[in-house]
Amino acid sequence: MAEIIYTIGYDARELEEFLDILEKYSIGLVIDVRRWPKSRFQYYSRGYLENILASKNIGYIWLGKELGGFRGGYIEYMVSKEFINGARRLLKIVKEVNSKHFSCILCRERIPWRCHRRFLASLLYSLGYKVIHIIGLGHVIEQNYPLEHYGLDPKYFIEKLANA
């Protein structure tokens, strides 16, 4: 059975709804992949969010430096050394956490195909993970697009990430 990893976009969600979703899906770690972890909703800004999650016994890690979007061409960026290093960190973190809880990749966009999470999800899916996008409470979409959908060769990533 494949390991499960979730993704979520906070969009304009109320904080309580967001926390209810994390609880419902047994999320023990939020992996923030926003390049700039700030929000017009103060509670989604990095420092506030980290403290709020800690009060609920949910971990928080920011990987936006390596895995954040807004790079002009994310697909091209995915073959860079910086991305590969970030993907290695992501995989190590997920393996450690998934033995106790589930991990959830966080960005702003609620709909994953409007966000760079779609590329991260395709990578994880191509590596054998079951990726579930949380749209709302009780509304999820399972990832079913491999890297080939975006013209990327999964063998390249399997080779580069083999020891993660």
C-alpha cells in the first residue's frame, strides 16, 4: 500500500475550518511550500501559523526556499540542484512523519491545479505516493497525473532522489 500525503490550499478559509480539516485527516505535520510565507490573513503568515499549529500539537516546516512557486517556469526549475535538494528534504521529512501521522503540503490556492502543488503532487505520485488534495471538509481529489503529464521523465527524479 502506498504512503499517503495530503495537500491543501488555505485560500480564504477561516482558521477554524482549516484546523478542523487538519484534525479530520490526522495531519501531524504541515509542510509549507509558499515561497513567501505571508498572508493577508495574519493567522496564515509563517510565525503565527507555526504557533497556532504548535498549540494543536501539529508540526510545521517551511520548505518554500527550495520548493516554493513563482519562479517563472516551475517545470524547468524542477530539474535544478536546489529543487532536487528540497525534494530530498521533503521525502525524508515525509518518511519520518508518516510513521506517526500524515503530512500535508500547504500553499495558498485551494484548487491544486492552479498552484505549483500540482507539480509536487505529480512528483510524489510518480514516486509511488498516494497524494490526496484536500479541497474542503469531506471533499478530496486523488492525484492521478504523473510527471509525464508535464513532459518530465520520472526516471530522472527516481535516480536523483534514490537515497532520500
